[in-house]
Amino acid sequence: MRTLAVMLAVFSSVSAMGQGQNSGDIDWTKDFTSRITLNGYAQGGWSYQNPNGKATNAYNLKRTLLWAKARITDRWSFMFMHDFSSVVQEFYTDYRVTNNQSLTIRLGQFKHSYSMENPMSPTQLELIDVYSQAVLYLAGEGPDPLNGVNYGRDMGIEVFGDLAKGKLHYELALMSGQGINRKDRNNQKDFIAKLELRPVDGLRFVASGYLGTGCAVGTAAWNPSISEGDNYKRNRYSVGTEYKTRAYSPAKYKEARPACIRAEWLGGKDGKVGSMGGYVTTAIPVVDALDIVASAETFDRNTDVDGWDQTNLTLGVQYWFYKKCRLQLQYTRCVCGENISSNDYNWLQAQVQVAF
């Protein structure tokens, strides 16, 4: 109820702020609805896996997100996103400073720009597990117990824009570093930079870096020197490239699906412990609304100690049955270091996605 109250208060104020000079000339209902855009999606399914020789299978509801974007003026907007299966995800305001797209300022809680995959929507990404292991860990999606579960989001301020007629894209951010819905536990702020080169349509080369100081919210077996409450160096880098045969349709993936391939290498250091990994993922339309999906990825949580590495090889299909809605089926062979699992294991996943 509190979430709904916040949304109604914000969007009521948006309608009032967006009114014209003569209130008698305004159709309030039309004005309000023209300024608010609602979107949402849900992803849920079933999975089977047998790590450490123990078979488990379960139904799961991964995400149920609803967000609203309010256009206050032609330069100023506000966005609020809530995941009803977890917590409030995003709330931020954007202000476009320039007449073109060269400079926009963002303030609030949002997905940070480290890596290629982290800022991308799960509704577009190919894997049912969404992000590669390296992105999940290094971008703060959840598997890193020192940073906690932050879904790749943080609080802060960011400037971004397109230069050279859209051939060059940049993002610079100063972030809390503590994650979402959480007060900063140290006085340091984290710096993130991304540079994206787009020489031709569909092709991009991307580099990003992260310099920060974390405050541990838990402990990690592969990094025993850091205790809960300790401040520690938290740095990352990534380089990657992606090619798509054409752009996605803004509202309909089914009718405009590109063949695509994306590859990225990532690395980081938490205190004295280094980690690194990478992935190559592709999706290829084959017939009607059916795609083949394939991915190879690897990640090592501690590059100085054997046994903390895992390689995943995935093959699957997805069928787009309506606009942004799809059915997915994927098989993954997980090849693990001894500290991850006592045996290599199989992972079978099925998922349905409904989005609007």
C-alpha cells in the first residue's frame, strides 16, 4: 500500500506540474494519461539440477515488475519501478540538459552502467538465468555475499549522452556503492565509467570500469580475509562487443528479432582477491517465432586458489508467442571446481515470460 501511495502522489504532482497556462483549456484525464507510461513483466518457470550429487527441482517466480515513467516536460522525467516478488528496484529522475542527446543527468536509484549486460532488461536477454556468472557476481546482482543482493542497482548520480551523431556513447556515475534501499555504510563513493563505440548500425564495442570501496555486508569463503563491516577495495573492469543484424522494435520483440552475438570479458578485485570471467552468447531466429540460443561462459571467484571456477555451456530454444512474451527451454552443463560442486552437473530450465 505504501508503494501505491508513493506512485499516486508522484504522478498526481506530475499532472499538476505539466499543466498549461490556462487551466480551463485542459482535459485533465487526457493530459494525465498522455504523460504516464506503464510497463511490466513477469518471469516464472521450473528448474532441475544436481550439484554435489543431490538432485533438486522446483517451480519459481523470478520477477514480477511494474514500472511507471512520468514525462514532466519534454526534458524532465521520473521513473518508479517495483518488483512485487522482492523490493522497490528503481526510482530516479532524468533531466536532458542539451537540445540534443549529448548530455542528460540522472539522480536516484537505478541500474548502474558497469558491463554490457547489467543495464539490459531481462526481457531481452537470452539466458533464463539472465546474466552470465561474471556479470552476476561483479555487477552486484546477488552471488557476491560481500556486496549482497542489489540486482545490479545502486543510488547515485550519473551523466550520459551520445556524441558524434550517435557513434560514441558515454556514461559517468558517482554511486553510493552500498546497493539498493540501503544507507551507505562508509564515506567513500564509487566511480563508474563506460565508453561505447558504434561504428556501424548493429555493432558496438564497449569498455567500462568501476573504482570503489565496499563495506562488507557478509563473508565469502573464497575471500576469508574480509569480515562483515570491513571496508575493502572493490574495483572492476570489462571489455566487450556485440553485433545485431537489426535493432529491436521498441514494443514488439517478436516482429523484429535480430540475430545477435555478444562477447565480454570481465575482471575485478575485492581486497586482495582477484576474480575474472567472460561469456559468448548468441540467439539466432530460425523459423517463424522460434530462436536457437547458445552460450559459453566461465568465471573464477578467486584466481589465486584452485577450485573456485565454473564453466557453463548452454543450449536452448525460445518461442515468441506474442510481442514481448516468450517460452524458453534451456539445458546447461556445469563444469565446476571442487569448491563449487563435488561433481559436474546438469541444469534444465523452463520459463514463461509475459510482458507489456
